[in-house]
Amino acid sequence: MARFSDYGFSPLLPSRPSHIIAFIRPKPRQPPTMATFVVPLKFNKLDLRDYLFHAYNVKVLAVRSFVNQPPPQRKNGVANGKWYRPRSMKMMIAELAQPFVWPDAPAVEDRTAFDYEIWNRMNSEREKSIAHQSAAQEGDIIMRSQQKLSGDRRQLQNEAKKLLKSAPRWTSETSAATKGEAWTEVEEGVKLEALDKKKY
């Protein structure tokens, strides 16, 4: 077990940090002694070392930090939108004293308990939105008629076609019959007063 004297820290009272740190799954060729984290922009190397030591009792030998700056984008994804730069992301790679091996990802059929289908649907919609925004920025606007119909819209379209085929064509007789009314005949030979066009 690590001791406070290993780092030169004095014993501190336990506290609950208000910041959020994300532990990122390593890349395929990344060694198990290197751990990648997404940290707040105000975080420094000593903060990460202190956090891992006091929260998880993990000893860190060295820390490397860098900031990812995303490219400028158009506001609201439109071609004539105002340019802005999204918020940067700060990442740190900590060299651990003891290696940590991530568990294997579960198989696709075993991901039902993790709402994998919903995540897959959201991911596909996100990719479509990104592709649509990039096409709009380049001036290549995809019309609605050129877009591929989703399963729900295709099903709704088929149901509408079936309804139009099965429903009888509208006529005045069918409309009167549905309302419980019928045409009434007017007596023959009734003289109507002629309208004076000058008044109108």
C-alpha cells in the first residue's frame, strides 16, 4: 500500500471532488502502464497525481498533458453561420507504477443490458447529422427527396398507400349517405325572381 511519504503529501481529510475525470479506453498498441484521462482545463499534473493517489490509492510515476483544439466550425451548422471554435479538451496520460489491463468489451449479443441498440441508433443519427452539416458548409445541400427514408417513415408511407387503395372514392352520393341525408327534388315550374345586376 502506498504511503503519504512516498509523494511527500501530508495526510488530508477526505473530500468529495466536484470535477469530472473520464478514464479513456486505451488504443490497441498502448501499453497497460499508460492511462489516458480527460480532465478539466484548469487541471494540472499535480492535481491528477493527487487525485489518483487519494481517491484510488494509485501511484503515478509521470504525467504528460496536452490540449486538443477542435477546428473552427460554423454556428448552427449552416453555411453562412458565424465562425466559432468549440471548447478545447484537455487530456493527460499518466504512467502507472502497476499496469492496469482493461477488460474485454462484451459481445454484441451481450450488450442488450447496456441499451446498445439505443446507443447505436443515436450514433448513426449523429453521424448523419455531421455529414449533413459538412455538406451544407460546402454548399451541397441534400434535398429531402434525396434522403433515404427511415423505417418508420417507410412504414407510414406503405400504410397510407394501403388506405388510399382500400378507401372508396368520394362522390356526392356517398357523402350524403354517410351524413344520413339525400338529395331533394324541387318542384317544377317554380318561377324565380330575376336579379337586378345594377344593384350588385
